[in-house]
Amino acid sequence: METLGAYTSEPSGYLSIEYTPTQIGSYTLVFTFPGELTTNNNYYEPSTSEEVTLIVREDSVFPPDDSDQLQINDVDPDCGQCGQELNLMISGENFTPETDVFISDFIEVIDVHFINSEELEVEICIDPDAPTGPCSVEVSNPDDSSAELEDGFEVNPTDSPTIDPRLIVAVVATGGSIGSILIIRHVLKRRSLAKKSLPKEQAARIEPIPPQAERIVNTGFSSQTQAGKPLDPALPLTPGQSYYFWFEVGPMVEGTIEVKPEPLPMELLPTGARLKVVLFAFDGEIEITPNRDVGEIQIMRNWDVKVASQVERPKNISPDSDLLERRLFFLIRTPIKEGEVRLRCNIYYQQVLVQSRLIKVLVSRTKVRSDTPVLQSSVEYSMSKAIDPRYLVHMKPQTLSVMLNDNADGTHSFRIVGADDFKDSVSFKAGMLKNHIEKIRMELRSASWGTKKHWEKRDKYRYDGGYNEEQLRKDLALLAIQGYRFWFKFAPKITKGKKSPKKFSELTRKPGIMEFAVKDPTEASKCMFPAALIYDYPLETNANLKDYVLCKSFLESLNSTTPLKETPCFKGDCPSRGKKTVVCPSGFWGFRHSIGLPLGSASETNHEISYQNTPELVGAAFLFETWSEHRQALESLKPEISWKLAFTREDTIRMLKSTEPHLVYFYCEGGAEGGLPYIQVGNKNEKGITPETFAPDDLWWEEPQPLVFINGCRTAALEPKLMLDFVSAFVTCYHAAGVIGTEIQVFQQLARNFAEECLRRFLVEGETIGEAVRATRLKLLKYGNPLGLIYTIYANSSLRLKKVNKENYG
């Protein structure tokens, strides 16, 4: 017998010990805890672990592969009180969107929220009369596989103490052969209700979300001498003078300049959430104080909204005034010129754009009160009110949020907010932006069918012959040159010479989530650019084409079984970065990031599509020679999901009007007549479906709002300029959650491969549409095809399907 220790664990109760066995046989391990009186007078009684026996052999023994087995690893919190409602996080392996959870006949599972294959969020309600004590937690999948965590959850009486003085001692060890090192972990797990749920006195202070009238977003202006008194919205501001722009959430404030007062959507946000309030200037209009343009507010547990980070502290307001706790102040200055000028005020949660306001101000030397307000604030972009707030809580923070809009003066602005408090604004002349966009699409056409001109019937698909390294090298080099030239115009404008571009480059180096939001769909055709084609690795753009080489690390990964997204290049650590004639696909944003381009004006941007039992899928197809195989592949993605299919114009119209689809898929041809695009299903004798085929009172998707996938083959008509007519119609007029379209026309082989893999990930694996599109691009690239970059998501990249229980549906 050997005695090791004594040892002192970490504050969390975790201890790791290395032990090397010297002979074969059985080793029995026991931990003892002598008891402890902590510095805050909490006493933990002595306890002893159960015995764990390890067998040591001369040869190595590996456990069987259970990588495909359903498994539960942990439940957090692992206890609750009778009568309590709470959310559990269950971690494990091989969960699916259809995984069911059972705990006890006295514990109702209200909702199971599939986050990913390793995480479930489960909303439960414990019966007030539930028997106390431990319960097993069980999960099961539709294939009849199941897993159980014995005593994974414990029911405590309502009057139980906040800290259970018992200490549970557990031993976890890994067996091996003689001479190998055993890793022995000693875990002290305190059952602490203080950490698992709120104490009664704190829980009692949480109130229902206040009505909209009590959480209005108020904005306005005040003078420097009377900062606490809002200026009259009917009076203009004086040219060349400094004012405070103020922001406050609460009841309506006298002097607010909101044209149509809108509440802060607290129902979408968790208590404790901190939101950034960010100002953006227009060139030559209202000036913002440099580096004093970002404030923070916080939603408190009683749903009050307080200032978390003040921007300015006006001297004529007492430091002890509660006004500074509820109202943000920004110092601005009006221009010398008279006339109407603008300012943009955006609200972000974890770089997700929640609301965007356009502030319009009349500047005049003549102080005449107007019959209508001349200081106005209007909401132009808003997050969907249909989103489940629990989704926002668990959604990964976005790396970058970019709002694009037309400035009505021949320029377009990109309003940028990123992680690590990054904020800036970039403006482009319309002609320059359009020129870069067209050059990028020309290289996409060249890669796809060999000419930079629009597709014609004689053009052949270049990627139907399998892997060709030389072809891939040339195409990636030409795409990278145009993508980098755009980046070179873009990046210096962000920094404006005031700070190092490295901060922005480092912000976007690692894989992340990006949002390029357009407030008005009618502006999208002017300023929407293919963000997936941006290439940001340093590149010599004027070398001979033969001098460019592909990244060695990337080429090696093509022959590896490791998915590309798990390789160093696509995790942000490409060893070739900085070598200016070496091209690596990970330099393209579309291969490195999940990117969405949501449109949010009349329609709010949505993040989820809820369904009850199985999602309803509607497809309309042109009868291509490959349709039969494509149909079979789609229907085999998930056999329990049935497709409703249409092959005529009339059947398509009837089906879209009579169903409540979660996904609408067009595998179609297309064309244009008189500049108006159409999509065609069935055969050439069918009339086309145009953006205005449906009147808004005929087709209005309220719940669910589907994702529309337009997979248009063998036509140049559905390139973005005309495709955006369909995007705008489906999103704005018919209320779809978003649209997937293409930058150029696609061939059937690419259309099939992309749709089958992307929809498998979205429908079956439960991935967000951004994750699904990026993963599909990388899978095609693994086979030497870069053309997954053709597809564009006109939706929030975090859009996903969500299964809900019947009582929570609708």
C-alpha cells in the first residue's frame, strides 16, 4: 500500500496527480478528505471516495471507439428546488435537433433547445410536490439510441440551505501499461445552490419585462450649459456650435426627437446584457468627438436600463445626479453650413446590430419654431422580435458588424463595429465600389466557364473533371488579386492613417461571424459587395501569373483526413501569410468566416425558424436531366421529412400560398424580359415566376418565415443586380427570413453538390446557415473546387432551424 499526499487542491476543488505503475496487476485508488473549516466559517465534513480499480498490463489497451454513441457528460445546474422553473445545460456527444430529454415524472421538460452536437439547453419545471433526492437524466435520439447520467440531477426542498455542507469526492483515472503515466484527477464538487439558482431574496426582485411604454429608446439634443434639459425638437440647431446628443431608455422623455417611439427589445436580451450605443458621422455633416463615440448601457435584473460606461459627464450636472446613471451624453458639433445634416446611432449586443437610427437635424442661424419637428430620429433597422432570447444568450459573439447604406450624395458608407471595442466608418464613391465588384465577378466567371463575359450556352463548366492543381492555382491567384485589391482600398480607409491597420487585421484573422447589414433592400444593388471574395493576406498583385504558388500547408491538408476548418490555415495560423506570391484559400473571408448579408428595413432581420415536429419543405424544380438524382439525394437527407414538390408555375404558386414552409427551394432556370428577372420551373413551355407574381395580401409568411434558396442554373439573368429583385421581394414583400443566391450563374453539377451538402448541414446537423455555407465551401475546396464562393447568404449568418414543443409553438 502506498500513501500519496497530502495535497492541496485548487480553489475549485480540482487536483491532478501523475503516477507511474511499476508492475502489472490491479491498483485500487481511494481519496480521503479530512474536512475543512474555510475562512468564511463554512465547514465541510470529512468524506471518502468510492474505490476505483485499474488493471495494468504489459501491453497497451485502448477503449473501444464510442465516437458515434449518444453520451451525457454533465448537467449544469445539477440541482433545483421543488416548484422551480430553470434552464439546464446538458453537455455530451452526438446530440441531434430531435434529441429528447427525460428526468422524472415530477419534472416537466418544457423545451429542448439543440445548440450543437455537444450541447442542449433544456427548460424544465419541477412539480411543487416532487419527491426530493437524486434523479437520473436520460436522453434519446430518433434512432432509438439513448444514454443516461445516473443521479445527474437532484431535487431539493424549497427551504433547503443555499450551501450544502457535504463534499462529494470523485476519482477519475486513465489506465495504461507498465511505465506509462497515470493521470489521476481528484474532484471536489460542492453542491452550491448559491451558484445554481438565485437566492430567494434576489429572485423576488426580478420583475416582469416592463410594457413598451416604460422602455422607449429616447434620443435628443441639449445645450452645453443646460445638458439635462432637452432642446425643443421644433427649433433648429445653430451652425458651428457644440451640443450634447443624449440617449436614454425608459418612459417617454419630454423633448425626445423620436418620430415613432420604439421600445428597446428587452424580450430578446438577457438580464445583465451590456449593449453598445455607437455614433457614426457623415462626411461634412455633424462632427463626433474622436474616440468619444461609444457608450454602454446595461439591462439590470429589475429591467431598469442603466448607464454602464458614460461617454461625457457635463459639468453642469452634479456627479451624484441619477441622470448620469440613466442617460448617455455624447459631445457633438454642428457644421458651419446651414441645411439638413445627419448622424447615425446604432445599438449592438455582442457586435449583433439590434437597432439603427438615422438622426436628421436642421442647422440654421434663424431660430424660428417650426410646425413640425426639425430634429428627428427614425428607426431604419431592427432585429426581429420573433427571435428566441435564449438563442441570443448562447449565440457566439460576432467578430464584425458592418452596416452598408447609400449616403444620397454618390457615396456609400460602411459602419463598422467589431470585437475588442473596434469602431470605424468607411466611405466609397459609387463608381469605384461598382468597378471593384464587377472585376471580382469577372474572375468568378473566368474560373467557372473560362471567360470574363456573361455566360452563353456554348460555355462549359471547368470543374467537372476532378482535381487539377494547376487550374486551381491559377484561378485562386486571379481571384486573390482582385480580392486583395478591394481589401487594399478598404483597409486603409478604416484606419485613415490614425492608427495601425494591424488591429483590424488581427480582429479578422481568426475564424468568426460577420454581418453586412443593408438597411434598405433598394440600396443593396448599389452597395452590396461579395464579402466572401475579400482576400486580406499581403499579396504582390503585379507578379507574373506563373510566379504565384499555392500554400504548401494548404496543399498538404488536401491529402489529409482532417477537415480543412481544423487545419492551421483555416484557424487563422497560415504559415504562408506574408509571403506575397504565395496564395492560400484561407485568405478569402468566405473560407475563413461565416458571413451573412441581411436586409432589414420593412422586414426585421431574423435569427431562427421554429418548427414543431418536422420542418415543412417546399421545392419547385425545372426538369433538368439531373433532377431525378438530385431529388433522390434531397429526399434521403432525412427520410422522415417529406418534400412538397411542384413542377409547374401554377402548382408552385398554389403550394406557396397553401403551405407554411420552413424552407423553399428553387432548382430552376431563369431569364429576363425587359430588365425584369424570372425563374422557370417545369420546362421551357412554362411561364416564368417574377418577383411580383404574388401580391403581399396573397403571400405573407408570418410564422414560420422560411429561408428561400434560389439555385438558378444555366442563366446569367440571376446575377446579383437582378437577383436582388427577388431577394427584396421575398424578404420585404413576402416576409421570408432570408434568401440564398449566387454571385454568377451556376452549372447543375455545382448546384447539386452545393445544395445537397448545405441543406444536409442546415436541416439535419442543425448548423446555422452561415456555418452550413462555409462548411460546404470548404468541402468543395477539399476536392479542389473553389466555386463555393459563388453562393451568398442574404440573411443573418446565425439563422437556424429550431425545434419547439407544441405549447411553445406559434
